[in-house]
Amino acid sequence: MNTMTINGYQAVISFDPDIQMFRGEFVGLNGGADFYAKDVKGLQREGAISLKVFLAACAEDGVEPRKRFSGKFSLRVDPATHEAATIAAAAHGQSLNQWAANALRQAARAG
């Protein structure tokens, strides 16, 4: 998985070929915080600095740094996928919601 944890916060890491550097972007925040470096050690260092600045700004503005998630979202799929998922859920003795939640949980861990 292209993620890195810095001080308990998750960042997604990608490579920017235009500048030949890795880019990290913290996810699940109430704002944007990104950082760049040429290697892992640099990503860790620059990520910690970016996070520190972001958290300080949140504290100064009285903003909760982490985004709150309701646990609800809408998912649109083609009818054939909807039908196949409904059948798979029934075969596992689960509601479509339970089955989909388990599938998402497993995919998020494996990703």
C-alpha cells in the first residue's frame, strides 16, 4: 500500500515524475497537508514538519484536525454488479449492507 503513518496520521504517497520526487498527502483531515521528498527518510521528516504546521494552525483556529465520518455513503454500481452482490450477500447469509461492509473492510486492509 502506498501509505505512510506519521505521528498517528495516514498519508498517501505517490511519485511525481515531473519533479522526480515523492509526494505525501495526509488523508482524513479537515484541510490539506502535503509534503515532498526524494526518499523515505525525507518523506518522514517533511511529513512530520507539514503535520506539525497543520496541527498548529488547527489549534490556533479551534478546528478539529481529523475529519469526522458518519459511517454512511452512497455507492453506485451497474445493475449487473448490484445483482451479483445481492446474490453473494444472500449466499453468505448477510444483508447486502453487511456483505458490502465486510468486502470494503477486507479490501481496505489488503490494499
